[in-house]
Amino acid sequence: MKHEIRYGKAELSVYRTYARPLRHVRSIPESSFHGRTNTLLAAEITVDVYGENFIGSYTEGDNSQVVATDTMKNFTYAMALEYQGSTQEGFAGFLARSFLETYPQMERVRVRSRELPFQEHSDKLLSPSAGDHGWADVEVDATGVHRLVCGRRGLKLVKLTGSAFAHFQRDRFTTLPERVDRPLYIYLDCGWTYTEPALALADDPGEGYVPSEQVADLLRHTFDHFVSLSIQHLVHEMGSRMLERFPALAEVSFEAQNRLWDTSAEGEGPAAKVRVYSNPKPAHGSIGLTLRRE
């Protein structure tokens, strides 16, 4: 009988104040840097540990090697105090390594971090930000970083003009009209991997790290200024610009949804450009893309 052992602690909320300032932050010239405040590191953490040393707990009820998940919770908070950096990716890597160093019966540790975004209004006033957020998925074993995937989730972007969808295949089942200029409303998740993952997890990562806020700024800027002929065309342009803009990235991926409103009424005569829309049916288009460097 084959098996894989995994257990852990989920949905650990961590709010660490007075983080070290981020350095080497590269801004997008056409857009300002928004998102993370450097006085607060806030994330929801999930920890999973793997290892054959825990098999006795499953087969015989022998818990002598088991690190209680409540202990894992307290350890996570203690490591948040010790972490000297200011990125959720760095903290996730630091936490995973610290678990392995402290509990040798753990063979591999996975830490998933979901940013809890706040907007900074002054050096002491903040408010929670709804919407898109960064995330990181880190796995570490005795040999080093086994896996690092990062991203930005929950982007919702509406563009009122400068998008099109026309000249697609038509047959007797096709009812969609062609649009040479249309509004476009998308839901967008973006993920990426690094050429050198260890550099991105350093306390002071420099050019080896890409803040997810900067990716979000680049995606918004691309959507705003690029005239796309389809969502496929749009996400390919986004991915190409990401790989060009951020040399540290090895791969980028997208999951996009077409949430374009239904047209409910259209003006006539002088008001011909005025339209009324309503929310569409739950069914929606889904587009995926992964781009890798040669």
C-alpha cells in the first residue's frame, strides 16, 4: 500500500508591524507603486509538513514524532518576530526553512501565503483593501527550495473601448455578433516562477525579486493602452511584457475570464453611442496561457 503523509495548520492570520523597508523596488514609469505598506506585513498562512517519520501516527496512533498543529501555529508567530525581511515570499521561505531546522523529523515543508492587503493613508493610518492580492507557494526540503510559485489573484478590470472580437469562425450555432470596438470586463489571475528562486526569498532580494504590486501595475497599464483583438491576444501581450520587464522571471501564466456585460439597450440618433448593460449569465469564457523563456 502506497501513501503520502501530509498534515498542517491552515488559515493562520499574521500581522507583523514595522517591517524593514523594501529596497530595489522598480516602478513602472507610467504608473505609481500601490499596494504593500512597508510598516505592515499581513498574510494568511497555511503550513503543510511531509515525512515518513509521521507514519506511526496514522498506522498505530503513535504520536511521538508529531509536532502538534497548535505548536506549529505558535512557531509561525514566533518566526514572524524573527524574520528580518519585508515580503510575504521571503517570510514563507524563512518559515519553511525554520521548521526544517527545528524539527528534523520533517522531510519537506510547504508554506502557502495569501497577502492580506492594506492601503496606507499616512505613516500610521491604514485600511483593508478589497480586491486583488499577492500570493506565494513555497516548498523547502533538505536540499533547498523545492518549489516557488508566486502570483497576483483577483484582478477585475473593465475597459470601455479599445478592445475587439471579430473574424472568428461562424456556423449555424453562432449567434455572437462581431465587435470591432467593445467594452471588455475581465477577471484575471496571474502566476509566475523565478529563474533563481532562492534569490527571490532572500531578506533583501534586490533585482531577484518581483513585487506582485508591480506586476498588477504592468497588467493594468497593458490593458489600458494595448488595443487587443481578443482576450487571447491581450494575455499574450501581458505575458510578453512581463518577461521583458522582469528578467528574474522564468515563466508566467494567466487564467482569464470574460465577464463582459450583456447589452440591454442601445441609443439611437445623437445618442447612438450610449448603451445600457446588465450582468451576464453565470456561464463565461475562460482563457489560459503559459509563457516560458527559451
